[in-house]
Amino acid sequence: MAKNEYDLIVIGGGAAGNGAAFNAKKLRKRVALVERDLVGGTCTNYGCDPSKALLHTAKLLHESKQFEKYGLEAHGVKLNWSLAQAQLKALIQEMRGGSEEEINQTYEEAGIDLIREHGEFVDAHRVRVGERIISAEKIIITTGSKPLIPKIEGLESADYLTNRDAFYLETLPKSMIILGSGPVGTEFAQMFSRFGVAVTLVEATDRILPNDERDLVEGLASILTDEGIKIRLNAKAVAVKQANGTTVILEGGEEISAEKLLVAVGRAPATDGLNLAAAGIETDADGWIRTDATLRTSQSHIFAAGDVSGGYQFTHVANQQGDCLAHNAFSDSLQTFNRDPIPWVTYCSPQLAHVGQTSAQLEEADIEFATVMLPIGDIARAQLLKKEDGCIKLLSDPDGKILGGHILAENAGELIGTLVLAMRFNATLEDLATLTLPYPSWVEGIKWAADKGYKA
């Protein structure tokens, strides 16, 4: 095989792309991985990983002010932002795989050609990378997503932040406006607020976190408000002015000003410059690459996965798609990608976790269901640790089969795994209620919630 010819070209070195590349190598294929930015993708470098690290720092700082309720005295605990930044950068480098030299060595030892260039389709089998043109029998696109920048008058010329730079500020601002209250905007709001930034969270609709269970969202919103975050609902930004900070003008004329503006209204496909048309790859109206249930695009030899194909934009989904991609690229027996039920978590404190359907979705579909709610304060572990905010909400059909699970709790992201397992294997409320679980533990809450529903 010639130098520029491969069995597989993977464009995009995030979770799905890396998984696909290494799995294809196990099949003894010649693989090129094309990445124009940092290996690891958005999650590792500008998303999940830095946010969870800094959220933990913010949580510790916040809790240090409440040590007296545990019989502790702590004085003068404060944030050293420069130290936090240095530690964060070192941690993310480690998560990414080490220094650039160490990363290069890892791919070299694996037998994968890591090409640090922008990839652009020449045609359906050839990709331009820098001054070279490489070709392959099969191609996988895993270029991810980028911040969606809304069309708001004056925003383009304003000095705004996105998730790509907000984690790595040299200094913290005194105040910040955050546009958008999905998981990204909401996590940023609590993180910066706990670091001492005066935060205003601006949302155009009537609630934050619109894809989660409403009453649990309202509970989290109340906690955020109590911490000092200003939440503005039904507040549509129509213009932005830049002068001595940033001013956001809302529909109706009201103006809100802050030192910094963070835009977190959603995501857009990162397909700029790929020249998808040259390869005959179809996208939907918003630019997301169309794929079938096997992750194949409109070209039978080209696959796409992760954020760039729309759908669930979670690293845990992309990881599993990476396993499926390599198999489907080189097999006559294609696997359908279906890993339902798929959970997600907003890592505020307390965390908000979700799996399955919401009450609103079940009502809209006219599906009969029962609801059981257990206050977190009913769990012994929560009482002992004085972490009693939140609740567990289970939605089940008339036979007790779980249709949806929603948790607002200190460790909701860990607890939701029990419900994922239950739903995957069609467990009922009775099955959960009759489990023997350790005392005192958080997961007991699942058992007691199920018991409450089972005996209702």
C-alpha cells in the first residue's frame, strides 16, 4: 500500500474518532487519524473534563463556608485562581494522554498515523491534509460540534466567551452574563458564582434545562437562586453592546450589563471546511450529517458519529459509537447502534440526572403512567451528611416497568446507573424494592422510592 493510501481515514480525534481508529487497528487495518486541534476533542479539552474539575473546586470552596455544621472551624479558605489554572492545565494534559511528544509516541506505537492538519474532502475517497492528499477505502467523520453563536445584533463584534475559552481565563471577572441555560450554561453559572463572580443567567424560554423533569429543574433553580445567581426567564436577547464591559439588550428594551458575556445557547456541527459536498455527503437543514441506524452516511463507505451526526451529544454515546464504527466499516454484517436507555447528568451541586422519558413526554404520547417521588431527605445517608436537597422521581407503567427516572441529589450521576441497568433489563418497581442494599448508602434511595411506588 502506497504511503498516502489507507484502509481507513478518521477525521476528528475526539471520543468517537479515537475509539474507531484504535478498534480498526485491532482489525489490522492501516489507519490515519486527522486532527487539526488537540487530541481528545471538545470533552477533554474544552468541555466535560475541565468543567467537572473546576466544578469540584467550586464545590469545595462553597462547602468550606459551611464547615461549622460539621463541627469544624476553617478560616481564610480562598480561591487561588492562578494555582487552580495551573493544576487544571496539568490535569487536562494528563487526561489527553500527556505532552504532545508522548501523544505522538502513543499513536506511533499503536501503528496509527496521527496527522495534525485540517482535513478537506477532495472527493468521496480522497482527503486533503495540508500539502498532501490521502485516500482510503473507508472514511469516518467524527469532527464533533462547536458553540452555536446566535444571530444577535452586535454579538459578532463583541468580546464574548464560549466554552472553548471560559475555563482558561487569566483572571476572573467581577460579573458575567450567561446566555443559555442548558447543561453547559447552568454548570458555568454555578461554577463562576461560587468563585465569587456575580452571575446573571439569561434564558429565552420559561425554564432552565428544558429537556429535564420540570419539578426537579425548579428545585435546582431555587437552589441556584439561593446561592445568588440571578435567573432571567422569558428573556430574549436582541442586541449586544460592547463598552466598558458588555451590555445585553432584552426584548422590550431592558438592558443588563456585566464585565463578561458567555454564550452557551447550544451547539452547531463542526463541519466548516470539510467540503462535504465534494464527497456527496448529505446533511440536514442545520448542517448535521445524516446517518442511518448503522452510522452510515449517504455514501455507503463513509460513516459519521458523535456530535457531528446530531442526536445525543454526550461523550458516553460517542465512546460506544466508536466501538460500532470500526466494525461496520469493515464488516458485511452491520450493527445497528442502539444503546437505549441513554442517561445524562447536569453536574451542578446537587446533580440532576435523567434517564428515559419525562412526565411531559409521556403525557404528550398519551401513555398511562404512575409517579412516585421520594425526598432525598428521607435517605439516611443524606441526613447524616446534611445533604438533603433534592428528590428521586420514578415514572412507571401499570405493570411497574420503569419508563423514566429523574434524580436531583448530591451523587445523582452515580445513582442513575442503577436505573439505567433496571430499564435496560426491564426491571420493575418490585424488583428494585426487594433489593438488599448497604446501609447507609445513597443508592438505598432508589430502593425506597421503588418500594413507595410498589406498595402504592
